[in-house]
Amino acid sequence: MDYLESLADLPIVHATTGQRFLNFVIDNLLMRFGLGYFTGMLIGISIAAISPEFLNQSADMTNRWGFILLSLIAGYLNYLIYYTICEKLFNGYTLGKLITGTRAIRTDGNELTFKDSLYRSLCRLVPFEVFSGFGGYPWHDKWTDTIVIKSR
């Protein structure tokens, strides 16, 4: 039985592609402008305490690759932190899902476990995973046996 066939027996209404896209936009705006600011500040303060010369080189771009690597790591951490914590602590909701009236659950109808939330977040880091949502069910749903449903 494939992924779509296993979902047919659930008495739920799946979130639309439009709702899911709006979830993505809202959550990414929050991560980039909210969480990204605080993560950047925390990393900057930590680096200033550990290696001030690295921070100075990054600021004047003499250490361009170090800055790029640091930026990528910060972005990945934001994804992991935001999605994992929100989807677990808020029972499958993120800010985007709350606004659009959708929620993530397991395909068996139960709430997400911490492991489910973490795996969903890790799957989101796969290159081009974001485009898989336009094909029906995103990879982070298929690979973790989870779905996003309408909650209201």
C-alpha cells in the first residue's frame, strides 16, 4: 500500500496546496525576520567572546567563506528549532498553520511525537524539498508518515 492509499481511510480533510504554501510563507517570514535576528545576535555574541578576530574578518568580508558557512548553519538551525519546537509544543501548529487553520498530525490520526517533529524538520533541509509540495504531498510528510489537515 502506498502513501496516498494509506491516507484514504482517515476521516479528515487535508489542507489545500494553497493553505500549505501560505503556511510556508508565514513561517519563513517569521523565521527570517524574527528568529533569524535573535539567532544572529546569539551567534555574534558567542563568536565575539570566543574569537573576535573571526568576527572582524567576517564583518569586512576578508573571511567570506567563513561568513557564508556561518550563515548556512544559522539558517539550518532556525529551521530545526522553529519547526521542531512549534510542531511538538503546540500540538502540530506553527504560526502559519494557526493562521490558516491547519495542523500537522501522524497518518494514524495521533499527535506528533518529538521524533516526528524533528524528522519533519530534518526533511525540510533536503535541497529542493520545498518544491515537492506542489506535487501533492511534500516529502517531509511522506518520509515521516505525517499529514497536514484542516483543523477548523
